[in-house]
Amino acid sequence: MELFYLMIVVFLLILAVFDLFVGVSNDAVNFLNSAIGAKVARFRTVMIVASVGVVIGAAMSAGMMDVARHGIMHPANYTFQEVMTVFLAVMVTDVIVLDMFNTLGLPTSTTVSLVFELLGGTFVLALVKMAGDPSLSLSMLLNSDKALSVIIAIFVSVAIAFVVGVVVMWLARLVFTFSYNSHLRYSIGLFGGFAVTMLCYFIFIKGVGKSPFVSADFREWVDSHTPLLLVLTFVGSTFVTQVLHWLHVNVFRVVVLLGTFALAMAFAGNDLVNFIGVPMAGLASYQDYMANNAGASPAEFMMSSLMSSAKTPLLYLMLAGVVMVVAMFTSKKAQNVVKTSVDLSRQDEGDEMFGSSKAARSIVRATQDAGSVVARYIPRRAQAWIDSRFRKEDAILADGAAFDVVRAAVNLVVASLLIIVGTNYKLPLSTTYVTFMVAMGASLADRAWSRESAVFRVTGVLSVIGGWFITAGVAFAACGIVCLVMYYGGFIAMLAFMVLAVYLLVSSQISFSKKVRNEKSDDVFRLMMRTRDPEIVWDLLAKHVSRTQSFVSRFVLGQFDTILSGLVEEDLHTLSRSQKALSGELEQLKRFRRKELLALRRVPKQIAFERNTWYHLGINSDMQMIYCLKRMLEPIKEHVDNNFNPMPEQYINEFRPIHEGVTDLMTRTEAMLSTMRFTDYDAVLAEANTLKERLSVVRKQHYDRMQRDLQPGTLKISLIYLNILQETQELISIMRHQLRAASRFFGN
């Protein structure tokens, strides 16, 4: 029996390492987004600064381990078997929940999932124990006061972070404006002094000063001299930042790098409990049982030892920090820092990740109405002065930056302060929630959400917040169910869930690898959004449109062949794959259309006016070809699925030359679209007309054949063949429109 529990502990530790990799891969963007989004330094420099912060934060995170030990449960009233059941259920559920949300593409939080999994598992087990022993109460088993404070801290931090981000960013922009270089004479020293003082206060005084690895005498000295240290830090940092400004050093960049360090340190100190807190509590429970059980069984030995504070060895913490740093440098997710928060908070327009929702439209409309009412009571001169401080066309953006260094500094300073406050009060605030909401509040105050993009940005924020609440509910319920099954199912159920967790880990990695390969494309669009030369934008746009339309031609021809092959061979699986591929390509075309329209606004105006109509005709033709194949496929799939009569050999032979003609025409069209050279234009159009006329003749012959000598049981397949002839003729017509529009769009 002890061997099985040892296996559980080892399994928990393995999951901890995996959680460190996955968690850092997902959450590293929380402290890298601002620095890389504003392009304050080279990627390697930012990563080194963040790595130092992660290692130091990990070394100081021992206090946070108490959340997993006795932050939710009262372990003195639980046996060794029961706490190990809860810990295993929490870690297995964490894997299942993360895998499910990653598969669905929904945002989640490791902090929220951990807290609510602990709460769900403990709550269910508490109900079971209360049913078996009426003398027990919920307050004796569940630390409800602490659990409530943790939950409130997590969700209240969302509103606080957003409001603080709005206020601080609005004041910062009012002082510095978008053309900040001309407003830094003395204000930059005060800003730098305040920012550095606040960061140093929470990093060194409230962080290092409260670390369990610092002597009690030093902590006492820090507490008694805090006001003096703050004054000296403010005076010294104000002087230093002002001198740096006079030496032509961008102080905002310095603040952003220091903020990156602080936020990375807060991330490691706060979120480390999400990854190793439960496994460390499981290890401590096992060590206590093996050393002090005195012959008691796991179902009898009470876990009073978990009531004491964690004494996690520094070696474990440092190893965890090293694993996190390795994950940051090696994870493809951490290196590809174009994430949701940057996309929703960028200063200029781009491809909107989210669509429009009714709730977002209502919020935007209500906000605009409220703004109009408030504006009536603000003097016009005051409004004009405020508007002059928010002239976005004066923004100083580095090449490829999503926003400027002023906003990046505000994002990091505010988020760092909020998270380190939570860490030092042992409240596991979600790093994801705080950094995301600060960034959203700052972007709103910075007027990054224009009327053209506000509804999409609000939809994105609502989607992310909705995902957070879903995470909480799913984590609570799932862990409760898993814990209950493990409790009654015993070792067999535990082993089954361990195998399931391993399977999900492997399948998740495979799915992510495929996703990474699919997201490597579309470099052309990113170049279009970065460059400011309209002529270059036009060249890149033409290349993007050419690539899109030539791919659609190849895709349509391939699916045309697949559909016909699936009908002839009566292969339902092939037809189902084709149906899924057509729907996926249609959605991709819609996304490309949004991107290309954004780029079309940035090309020279004369070109935009001349080519706009032809662009729309071309993309409409691409989509109409997809719809044409879907109309052809649906009755064919239903026919094959019902096992109706197969395609007669006569129809196959009759259609074969038409099929060859379509293949030849679309292949030649694709060649012209990919090269943007239309030397074969007239010949293709002429042959397309000839093929259409031939199809009309075949349709008439088939129609006459159906009326003249229709055989019993062949009506359905005859109608299917008639539909193929009609849609093939329509496909050729659409191809002609596509070719004509492309030749005009590319200027031929």
C-alpha cells in the first residue's frame, strides 16, 4: 500500500514538472507582452531580465505553498488517504480542464483552476465525511473564510485592475501625450522616481524583506525603517532617472525592463503554487505518514502536520525556477508573443480575433451615449485641451510595436504592484487576470478602441472574462466528481485517472504541435501591418491576394475531384472530410477578407479606389466556389449515406471529358493567379465558354433521357447527376468571374 502512495507522489511530482512547462508557456506572455509589444529591447535581453525575475521570485515563494496545504481545507480532520485522494484529484482534473479548454480554444487561468479544484474536491469529500459522521460540520472540514477571501480576491482583482489601469493610463497620457518626447523636461524624473520607488518597495521591502530566507533581524529593521527607505529610494531614483534622461536614455524603456523583472518575479512567487504547491503538499503528507504512522493505516492517520506552514526546501524552489526559465527559452508559445492581450490592446487597427456580439454592441452604444451626456457638461476649451493630449497620429511607435513605451510602462508598473500586493498578503491573485485587465483598461484610456474596432475588442474582453468564469465552474464540478469517483473507486479508479491524465498530456502535445505548424503562415500580413510605406503595402497586399486566390483555385479543384471520387467509390468518410474541409476554408476566407480589407485602407488612395471593386468581386468569387461545392456535396453525401444506387458507368464515362476540361481550365487559371501574369487570359475564357456550352448540351441530353427511358430505382442518382452538371456549369462561370476580377485587380 505504501508503494502505491509513493507512486502517487512520484506521479504528482511529474505532473508538477509538466505544469511548470505548460503554465510558463501559457503565462509567460503576461510579463513579456508589454516589453515585446512596445519593442523596448531585443527579445533575448527581455528574456534574460525576465529569467532573473523568475528565479528570484521562485526562491521567495515558499509562503504561497500554504494555500495548497491548509488554505482551503482543515487537514487536521482528514486522513492521509483522504488528502492524497484530494491532491491526486486536483492534479488530474487540472490536466483534464487545461486540455479541454485548450481544445476548445477558450482562455483559462491556472490560479483559478487550482483554487476551485481544491475547493471542489474538498467540498465533496467534506459532504461525504459529514454524511458518515454527524458530529462534523462544514466549517470543521472546509476553511470557508479563507476560501471566500481567495475567491473574492481573484474576481475583485479583475475590476480593480481594469479601473486602476484606466485611471493611471489616462493621467499618464494627459501628462506625456502620444508625442511624449516633447513633454519630458522634468516630468520624466518624477514619473521614473515614483515608478522605481513603487517597484522597489514591493520587490525588495515587501518581497525580499518578507521572504522566509531572510533573517528576522533584517525583517524587523526593514519594517521599522520603511518610511525612510521609501523617501531615500524616491529621491535617489528621481535624480538617477532625470540624469538618464539628460543623457538621452529613454527612461520609459528602463521602467519597462524593471517592470518586466518585477512582474516575472511576481509571476514566479504567486503562480508557483499553481504548479508545485499541491505536489509539495502531497510529498510532505507522504513523508509525515511514513515517519509517524506508528502502525496506523492510511485511512486512520490524521494529517495535522499540514496545519503548519510549508517549509519547502530552497533546492526544490530553485529547481522549479530553473525549469520555468528553461520553459521560457524553449517553449514556442513563449517565443511567439503575439497573444490575445496584445491584439486587443494594440494602438492601430489589425486583424480582429473576435467578431461582434449583441452584448458588446449594447455596451459600446451605452458608453457612447454616456460619453455624449458627460461631454455636455465639460467646457469646450477643456475638451479641446484633453483631445490635444490624445492625438494618436503623433504616436511614437517602434517598428512593429503594438503600442508605445508609455503604455507599456503603465501596464507593467500597475500590474506588478497589484500582483505583488496579493502575493505578500498570500492571496493567489491570477497573474493572467490582472495583467490582462490592466492592459485592457490602459488601452481603453489610451483611445486604442476606436469606433471601428471597439465592438470587436469588447467582444474579445467579454469572451476572455466569460472563459474565466467557465473555468471556475468547470474546475469545481470536475474535481468534485473525480474526487468522488477516486474515493469510492479506490486504487483502481486512481490508476485509471492517472492513465487518462498521461493520455491527455500526450494528445495535447500532439495537438499543439499541429496548431503551431498551422499558425506559422501569413507572414505577409504581418509585414503589411508593420510597414508605413503605402507602395510597399500595395505590393505585399497583391502578393497576399495572389497567394489566397491561387490556393483557393487549387483547393476547389482538389475538393471537386474528392467529391466525385467519393460518389463513384461510395466513400462516406471521404465525403465527410470534404465537408469539413469546405467549411474550414470558408471561415479562413472570411478571416483573410478582414485582413486584406485592413491592408487595402493603407495602400495609395488612387489604387484603393481603382481596385476596391475588383478585390470584392474576386473574394466573392472565391467564396461562391466554396458554396458551389457545398451545394454539390450535400445531396451526394446524403445519397451515399443512405446506401442508394451507385453512379452508373454510363454517367461516369459521359462526365469524364467534362471533368478533364474543368481540371485543365482551373489549373491554367491557378497558374495565372499565382504568377499575376495573365498571358493565357483570353484563351481560358474562350475555352470556359465552350465547356459551358458543352455542359448545356449534356444537361439537355440527360434531361431528355430521364423523361424518355428512366429505369426503376435510378431517379435519385439521375437527379444527383443532374445537380452535378448544373453546379459544374456554375463553377465554371464563377471561375471566369474570378479570373476577370483578378486580372483587373492586379492591373492587367
